[in-house]
Amino acid sequence: MAMKPIDLTGGKSVYCFNEAQIKSAHALAFDDPESGPRIRMELEKLEQSFTRNERAALAFVMIDRLLQTPADA
């Protein structure tokens, strides 16, 4: 039985991202000479081996964990 896709756009908002945060994330992933290649390599691996639902679950869990840990950790 196929799982129903995780709806990334509906439901009550828990976390909000602003345009500057998304722009900074893209800059780190695509423009930074040190972090960019590492981020892109892992992203490519995940996109090849994880389903859309698995990628969504990973993204949500990572955001939640980041919010629960100090910024300097």
C-alpha cells in the first residue's frame, strides 16, 4: 500500500521561514565554496535514495531538532 504524500502546504503553521532565511540557506548550499559542495553532495544522495515523504520527514525533524538545540552546539 502506497503512503499518502505528506502535504507540505496545508494545515496549521508551526514553523515559518522568511525569504532572507531561504536566501541564506541557498547561498550556503550553492554559493559557499566550502559548505556548498558538501551540502549538495548529501542533498543529491538523499534525493536519489529517499522518497518525497522521507525527505519531508527528514527536513521537518531536522528543523525541529535545530530549534531544540542551542545555536552554538
